[in-house]
Amino acid sequence: MESERIRQLLKSIHRRLTSAYGLQFWWPAEEPFEVMVGAILTQSAAWSNAEKAITNLKAAWALSPQAIRRLPVSELARIIYPCGYYNAKAVKLKALADWLGNHYSDDIGSLSAVDINNLRQQLLSIHGIGPETADSILLYAVGKPAFVIDAYTRRITSRIGLAPEDNSYNGYQRLFTDNLTADAGLFNEYHALLVKLAKDTCRKTPFCQQCCLNDICRSYKNSGWL
């Protein structure tokens, strides 16, 4: 009974967010490798700064695995400076490019044929790629049904009252994957909508009265606004 309640609540949240915000068409990128690069550049950075770094890579004709492998780390770091932690991220991008070249001959399209669990483990073995970045690549670059868990997702689900007992990345991910159909399109839009809600109203200091989910949110009910 409890699992059915959670399942229906998650479906209701998705419907409400879609009605409030419409389709998000996330991730904003021209091709899959740009998504992969963006997933690294946006680590501990605002997306606007990651975008500036991507624009710089494009201007330098360096947004390809081959170009990233050719560039010295110091030059790559200079190009992606706007995203912050640029020295560390340059090394991470080099590791990603090396993996793509060594294992898939830079054929990103071939990743779609790899089992999702196998591919996820491969991504996690790359220097600088953790669960959130790996799942962002799986979902947005490869089209695999991996639900991305980030700080926004944790914030919203916790405030609503859906935080799992297992307060880990995998625990939060199972909340969605165990109760929703494993569909990349659904996971894509759902995660993007949660990000939109977090930036729009469910901020660190939330605008609860403006939120389309406030009547089902435990945090709002406990706030004294009702």
C-alpha cells in the first residue's frame, strides 16, 4: 500500500510540474559529446559558467575527443577557465576523451548498445566521474533510463516528505526507479522539471506560496502558512 501511495504521488508531481512549466527539452547541447563535456564542467559550478566554458571550447575548435586529447592540460584549463576548478576539470576531460578513444574509438553512438549497468560502471571508473555525472551522461548523452539525483532533487523530495530511509545517492535514485517506468524520456523531463522547480520556487529559502506542489508538501504544511 505504501509503495502504491509513493508511486501515485510521484506521478502526480510529474503531472503538476508539466502543467506548470511545460516540456523543458533539457540538456541544451548540439550533440552528445557536448553533453558529456557539460556534465563535467557543471560540477560545482553554475550552468551559466559551464556554458561559457563550452563556448570557449567551440571557439577554439576543441569540442571533440580528438582535440581534447591533443591539447596540453594547461591550455585546456585556460580555455575552460570560466567554469571554475579548471585545472582539475581539464584532467577529467582528458580522462573522458582517453576512455572514449581507447574503448569506443570515439564512436559515442556505439554506447547505446552497451548494457546500462555495464556502461555506468565504466563511466564511474573514469577519473573525476561520480554517480551524478555518470547518470547525466547516461540519460542526456546516451539516452539510457538513469534517473539523475542532484542537490535539487534531494531538496524537493525531502521537503515534500519522500526522503528515503537510505539517505544515499542510490537510495534517492531507487525512490524514482522503483516507482516509475524505466523510460529515458520520462526520466529526462522529470529531472529537468525538478531542477526548474528548485530554481523557480523551491529555493534554499523557498517561495512556498507560489509553488504548484505546496498542498502536498510536508514542509509547507509544517511552516504555519496554512
